[in-house]
Amino acid sequence: MEDVRGIPITKGNHVRYTGTGSTGEVTDLKSDDEGSWVLLDTTELWYKTDSLEVIREEDYLKIKNHTIFKSEKVNEKEDVKDKVQRSKTKFENVDMSNELCDGGG
């Protein structure tokens, strides 16, 4: 299997999806009637190899360690679940009855 530039893709390679810039490590490979596919560890999604480019490990680590807010680990599933739960709890006691929501006309 090869990436968009013709570079061979194997398990353990780091790749970037050219459509969105998503990156990850290749954990599995498969081929079917529609083409060649790789599974990425970061998204747990299958990507067609003709939309991927193999990147160097140091480039992958730079991308992986870059976050908008250094104090937040936004890519960890448990942190995201906790944030969603905290957001839900903030609105549990909000009164959304029809008396509070009048139409404009």
C-alpha cells in the first residue's frame, strides 16, 4: 500500500489525512473493491490510502503535542466526557417553560 506520493504505508507509520489534516499512527491495513484503507489510532476511522501522506515521526510528535490551550488536554476521550457532563449539570435547573420564551410577533 502506498500514500498519495507513492511512499509505502505499513503498520506503525505516522500519516496525515490530506482532507482535514488529521494525523495518527497506522494500526491496521485492508484492501477491498473500493481500494486500500488504513485504520488510524487517533480517530479510530478507516482512511483511503490515496488521501494520506506518510509523515516523519518528529513531525507527527510536533502536531500531536500542539494544542490551542496548553492547560487543556482536549483530545482525551475521558476529559471530553467529563466536560460534557459538567456542561449538562450547569443547565439542569434552568426553567425553559413557555412563559420565558415569547415569540417575536
